[in-house]
Amino acid sequence: MTAKAKICGISTSQAMEAALVNGADFIGLVFYRPSPRNVSIAQAKKLADQARGKTKIVALTVDATDTLLQDIKTNVQPDYIQAHGSETPKRLEQIKRQTGLPVIKAIKVRDANDVNQANAFKSIADIILFDAKAPDNSPDALPGGNGERFDWSLLSTAHPPAKFMLSGGLNPQNIGEAVKSTDAAYFDVSSGVETAPGKKDLAAIKNFIVAMRNAG
């Protein structure tokens, strides 16, 4: 299977264009106010219109309310909802039913027990995303996009779902290693292609995708 790239946390038309022209398979729009990558519904609509038909649009949410989900569905019209908070399997079913959209469920990983938590979601989620769990001494850490990496060997010993997305600490320098050493179908990058939190590096977006393709 050819590896596929997701460029997450896009907030400008320039970053979107860099993702599109270099063939990103997915782009992520963040709907979480504490994040430096957060976009308003109005911003997201413009960015989604720029991307529509050229890539898959993912709306990243964190324990989103029904109202926010409906607003996103109506105005942004994404291809996927990403649930990146503490959503339960029951809540994930509700999100799928309400939006009628496929769902990506993020699992925060530090050890094998965390990887195995995916089992509760694999019959509901369309894609399981494994991301690094924030350190315990970082109470202000975001749910994702912290540049943290977990031990990828856990994915070979804990038997994750067949098709999964890898996130957490990826960048143009290590994506080749990630492709060759894991069975991930998809690779998700955010802070690894930035010059500062929320500021995408256009050259790094290209370098990430090129390195991923060369490794796969």
C-alpha cells in the first residue's frame, strides 16, 4: 500500500496551496480554541473550498458539542471528522450518526496498554490515529501537535487495527524511518512542518511529502 500524508493544522491559503500542489492526501482543519492552529468556521469554509475535490478534508475536533459538529458539517462540509479528545465509543457512534461522516479516532499512546485501547473503537472508527500522549509534567499541553513521539515498536507488539494513521513527532527528517519501520497506512504531521506553533513552513510541507513518497 502506498503511504498517504495528512498535513494537519492548516490555517492559511498559502499553507493549503503548499499541501495541495505537493499532493497531500488529507488536510486537517483544527476546531479547538486553545490551539494556535484553531480556525473559525468562516476561515475553515474558505480553506475547505480551496481544497475541495483536490484532497480529503478532515475537521479535527476535541470533545465537540453537537452544535459545533452541525456547524462544521453544514458550513465546512468535510470528508472526515477527527475526534481527538476523550470521546467514548458511544460518543463516536453518536458523532457518526449525527454527521453521517466517517470518523478518525485519535488514541494517545505512551505504552502498549494505550495501543490496545484502540480495540474498543476499531469497529466504529473508520481510521484509528495513534498520537503521542503528552508528558505528565505538561498540564498545558494540547491534545495533539506537541511534537512528541512515542515508541513506534509498540505498534508491532500490541496488534493495532489493520489500517491506522501514525502521528506524533513526525517531520521531514524522520518520516522515511516511520514509513519503513511501521505498518501505518497514513502519516499525520502538524508541528513537524512548522517554524513556530501554527506557522506552517511551506518548504517543509513539500519535503515531508517527498520524503514519505521516496520511502514508500
